[in-house]
Amino acid sequence: EEKLVYKKLDNGEVQYFSIAKVTRDGSRTTDKKKITEEEYKGRLPSSILRLEKKRYDFSFTQNGVSFVCKYDEFPQGKLRMLEVDAASETERKQFNPDAFAYKLKEVSGDIQYYGYRVADVVSS
């Protein structure tokens, strides 16, 4: 599974990426590579689905553990996604979704929220 990414930063800078999800040693991981605008435009016509989202990155501290959060809003639907990460797996497991400011639904491991499949969730 691979996706092309057009990222416009708040300062107006535009970045282009090719991001592939691969499985290594039984775990899904991301292989992210910066590409040129020309590469992006050349590969875009072969893209099957296009999905727009706005991403916010922020830090969140809970019980003394600092978490890196990525919050995505999809203008085409009501779906909002929050990805929470930490410095280690032990710290990551300390995140308590019930203590977060908003009600969260755990979707880790649910394949419909992986990559391009989320387009079906957004449009439903």
C-alpha cells in the first residue's frame, strides 16, 4: 500500500512524499520518502483515490508521560482521527483514552482505518 502526499505547511512551504506501509517482523511500519513536485505530478494520474485531510501535530502530557499526537480532520465527512505515540512502547501503553478531553474510540488494528481504506469510512 502506497500513497502520495501533498503537504502544505502553515508558512506556505509545500512538501511532497511517497509513503508506503510495509510489514517488517510482524509489525506495520512506514517507509516515507520525500519526492520532487515533478515526481508527485507524474505519479498522481495513476492514483486510485484522493482524500483530503487537515493535520494538526501537538504534544500532550498525561500522568507525567509526554505523547506526540497527530490529529486529522477530513472535510468530506465527520471522521476525526487521533494518533498517539510516545518515546517507547512502555510509555505508549500508558496513554489512557478515557482520561482524554474528548471521547475516543480505539481503532488500532482495525484495517478499515489503514491508509486508503479510510476513504470508505469518511464517505459513509
